Amino acid sequence: MSRRTSRRRTSSAVKAVLVVLLLVFTLFPAWWMVSSAFTENPSARTSIGIEGFTLEHFSYVLTDGGFGVFLRNSAIVALIVVLVSALLGLLASVAVARFRFRFRTGILMMILIVQMVPLEALVIPLFVQVRDLGMLNMLLGLIVVYVALSLPFGIWMLRGFVAAVPVEIEEAAYLDGASWWRMFRSVLLPLVMPGLVATSIFSFITAWNEFVFALTLLGGETGQYTVAIGLRQFFGEHSNEWGAIMAASTVITLPVMIFFVIVQGKLSSGLVSGSVKG
């Protein structure tokens, strides 16, 4: 065995060990959460395995804990936010990338500045606006706020994808007799699909996991709570219901994973379609 081969094997072994350590460090909290959700008494567990397998925590969370209502509310909010922000963001990005109009540069700068503002600084202004619109303690008010928070990032990212599409491709579609809508649907949309999927993932995670705005805008309207606020009820002043907390956290995590798996296929198909059409 040559010295060079020995060094390569040593380097590969070191990389493998580092990757395993990174995976353990990253996945251990998730394993602890899931295993605790199925453990009968998670506050007294003494190992990393499941001790006393039970589904009681999930049953309690979905029935007495009222998480069925919270999941429904979060699903409604997240899906509407994803659809509306994707549509508005795509149309706005096409406008700023393809058309020349007054204040175009100023609008782009405003979009960039909004992304730099800490979200905490927007809580009071947005609360006042939602209150004046009469949408406090309503899911509609929360949806409007989440769309407003998702649009700057979506427009800025999609603008780059739209600008990267050569104008000649669109002109060729027009020469072939395609209308603007046909060109948009058959040519431009497949090419910007990866960016649209990325922005949709961001919008979904924001709407699903956000806590501060949901707590501020929904107030004491328990029937309108999302899962992020509903999880708070299992934390007590003197003790916490760790089994219910871990079960609820697992339930909250599953839709995000499912959504990511679904759109991952769209992301791949968008990349392939874009490479073929480009």
C-alpha cells in the first residue's frame, strides 16, 4: 500500500467520523423529542431509549389538549399564506425584472430595507394596522401579516430567477404565436420553479412556526390559536407536562417535514425542466 493511498484512506475515515458526529449532534435533539413523546414518564427517563412505550401523550394532546383545532388553524393559515405570497411574489418579481417604470429602483431598495428590519420592531406597527382594520383575534389578520412578512424575501429571490431567464426565450415563444399567459405558464414558470419552491418553503415555515405575531394578534381567542401558541398551554407555572410537550412538538414537526418532502420533488422537476428549456 502506497503512502498516498494510506493518506487518502485516513482522510476519508476522518471525514466519515466528522460527518457521523455532526449527524449525531444535529439529530439527537429530534430523537430525544420523539422518544420522549412515546415514553410513559419522560421526566424520569434514565436512557436515550424509549422507556415504557405509550401513545397516551398523543391522545391527550389531540383530544383534551385541543391540538386538532390548532392544527386546523395553522394549516389554513400556512396554505393560504403560501399560495397568496407565491402568486403575488411571482407577479411582482416579473414586474420589477422585466418592466421599466418610475420608482422601480426605489421599490427594490425598500424591499431590501424591509428584510433588514428586525421582526420584533414591526410587532407594534402591524398590531396597530390590524386593529384599525378590525381584524384582531382573527386568522385573516394573521394571514395578512404573514403574507406581508413573506413577500419581501419572495420578491427579492424570485427577481433573480426571472432576471436569469434570457429574454430571447420569451421572444421566441411570442414568435411561435404564444400569448403572454401561454408563455408565462409554459416557458417562464418552469424555469423559475426552483425559486418559487424555495420561497414557498420559507413562507410555510414562517406561517407554521411563528409565535410572537400570532400571540399578539390573536390575544385570548383560544379557538383561533395556531400550534405555536397552543404548545404554550402545556408549560405550567411550577411544572411542565413534558410528555404532552414532546408529543405536541412531534405533531408540529410532521407537517413541515411532509410539506418539504412534497415540494422537494417539485424543486427537482423544476431544475430538470429549466435545464431542458434553457
